Amino acid sequence: MRIAVVGTHGVGKSTLIEEFLRVHPEYGHEPEPYTILVEDYGEEFSAEPCAEDFLRQLEFNLERLGQRAATKDVIYERCPLDFLAYLNALGASNTDSLKDRISEAMQQIDLIIYLPLTDASVEDEFPKLRKAMDQELSELLTTANVTVVEATGVTAQRLLVIENTLN
């Protein structure tokens, strides 16, 4: 099973994935592109979110999805729709040219776990972007050709949603 955990920044994706991997150590983990690009490749991103940075992360995410296509069990922190949502929220132009590549890459994902923005989300960095991205992502997920499950509540409740979906 290839699972992607998606949502705007600060909604608990990393925490949920960490708990999932404790229960399912047999799963591979594909960290968020930002983390890999900064920590492993030494890339730098601007202090303020910008379309160029999200486009770079999208390109990297598309590449990694292709590399892991044959992986049986993997959990991804983010998928191409996350980055498209950020690009849309920032008003980026020319995202239409990416849709075919994104659609093709999404075929590598079996299940999306969506963590919506809630009042309980504590991150307060770039709140307007967070809200706009969440709205864009929510809309994009309605047209995704993959099973999408919304997970809310504390981490244990969200983990239970994944477990129930997998069983």
C-alpha cells in the first residue's frame, strides 16, 4: 500500500507518520521534499513562501514518486496535490502545464490521508497561506482519482482512521 499524508503546514503530518511507522515498521518512509532537499542536498529556500520553492519541491516529489513506483509499502509525507495547492494559493501561473504529470504521478498512490486545517492546529506561521492552501487542497482532493480519507482529532484518533481504512 502506498499512502500519502497530506495537508497544509502545521497540521500534524510528521507526527502522524512517526506514530504510523512505530506500528508499521515494514513501511518505507518518504519524508517531505523540503526536508530532504535542505538536509540531504543542502538546498536553500526563501524565508517567505514563494511559488519557485513549491515548484522545486513538486518536481522533486514527482521524481521520488517515480523512483518508488515499485515499492510495495511506503508512506509519503505530502503528494503532488499538496504542492499544486500551495502554487494555486500563491496565485502561480502556468500550473495547467503540470496537471498531466501530476495526474500520472498520482497513479502511484493508493490512499490519501487528508489532515484538514482545524481550530486545534497550532502552527501560526503564514496563517493566510495555510488557510488558502487548505481550501485549495480540499478542492483538488475532490477530483483526485484515488481513495481519500479525512482524519481529524488527536494523533491516536487519526492513526485509528488509517488502521480502519487498511483493514
